[in-house]
Amino acid sequence: MKKLLNGLTKRSVLLAGLAAISLPAMLQPSQAITPAEIKAKGKLVVGIQGDNPPWGFVTSGGKQDGLDADIATLFGKELGVPVEFVPLEVNNRIPALTTGRVDVLFATMAMLPERAKAVQFSKPYVANTIVLIGPKSAQIRTNADMAKFTIGVAKGAAQDTQVTKNAPEGTTIRRYDGDAPSIQALVSGQVQALGGNIFYIQRIEQARPGEFENKLEFQNLYNGACTRLGEKELNAALNTFIDKIKANGELQKIYDKWMKVPVHKFPDSIEGIPFTAS
């Protein structure tokens, strides 16, 4: 019996040691990829949102469409390869990139300092505003007024952060797995108000026209494309591409199609968010 126990103990120690060795390898981020390697494999794999028009959505015909899709397709042409889209939810955008499931994110990625610790942002290519949406009949003029309402948000998104930060203590906040479920929660009456962006109202109008409006503005944000940390060549290629479409009018054409406003004036820097890989 003692001999058997000693054998089991040694085996357990060996297995534990192997697990300890293999675990860091399992947790390591994917190796960096270069533009040349993307060209060699013959496609650019892009992570994008699949349910968040006008940024990224799948049409009834199964085609990925939207502002981010158009820009990503142009970047693929710049590299000389077709684009393969991988629709993602808010919470799995960064994991899909860091584990190598996708090569780059064009996925409504608001440029936030905490995200910049996990991914490398490009220069900004589009702007957005995080807002609170509520009934036109409701008195919501200050953050304090939010306490009277049950508020929905997409879990882990910028609107989740801003509603949580600005709502008074005790406010009921319900978190949903993505933009579409949170919008559906509002139009179906599960929540009374919604944290979102300035383009949510277009989708809400389709379901319940004339009932809702943007009530409060929390934060102006810029979106960037994302690569893995340390991917200098791919980051440089993205920044060159973004400068090019700003200068040649291609970005304005995409703005005209999806946003119907002039291209924003973008900042040269954002605190805590480097645009260039180190």
C-alpha cells in the first residue's frame, strides 16, 4: 500500500509539474503576424461586430456589412487580399484577437486606456458619443434622474462603464450580452432606459417610432483598429492606410454612406493610448 501511495504521489507531482509547465503556454497570446504573412496566407481575418448597425451587421442575405466592414475591406485591398469576417460580441472581441482567432479588429473599438493595456490601437478613424436613451415623456435631465429608471446596457461595453460610473448608487442596471439584446430589452419594455451610442436611436425608431430620444451625453469617444501588442509592422500598415483614406476622400465616402456627417477632426494623441506600437 505504501509503495502504491508513493507511486501515486510521484505521479501526481509529475502531472502537476507538467500542468504548471503547459498552463503558461496555453495562456500565452498568439504570435505576432506581419502584413507579409497575411499576404502569404491569402486572406485578412477581421473581427467585427455582427449585430451593431451602422458599424457592423449581417444582412438578411448573410453578408457582413456596415462602416467597419467597408473600411476593413479597403484595408484588405491595400494588402492585396480578400477579407474574411468573424462576427463578434462585445465581450469576445479582445480575446478573439489576442488568441489569434482574428488578425485585426475593426469592431467599434472605443479607444480606452484600460483596453490599450491589452491591444494595440491604430490612429482613430471614426468618432462616437456614449449616451443615455429614454422615453421622450420622461424627465431625465441630470445623472440623478437615472435612479428612477431600470437601465439596460451591453455588458462590458463603453456604455456599461459610463452608466455604471454616472448612475446614482442603487440604480438598477441590467447587463445584456451585446448591443442587439440590450436594444431589444428597451423596445420590449424589460428596461425603461438604455445606455448606448448615438446610432442606437436609429434602430429603436424602427421598432417604436417617435417614443425615445437621446437624454444624456456621457463621453465622446474615438474608434481605432486593433492589433496585438508588439505587432509593429501591422500597426504601421494600418496607420499608413488610415492616413491615406483620410487624405484621398475614401473615409468621407464611407461617412457619407453610413453616418451622413463630415469626417471628424481627430486628435493627434489620446492620453494613455499610444497609436504606434513600441
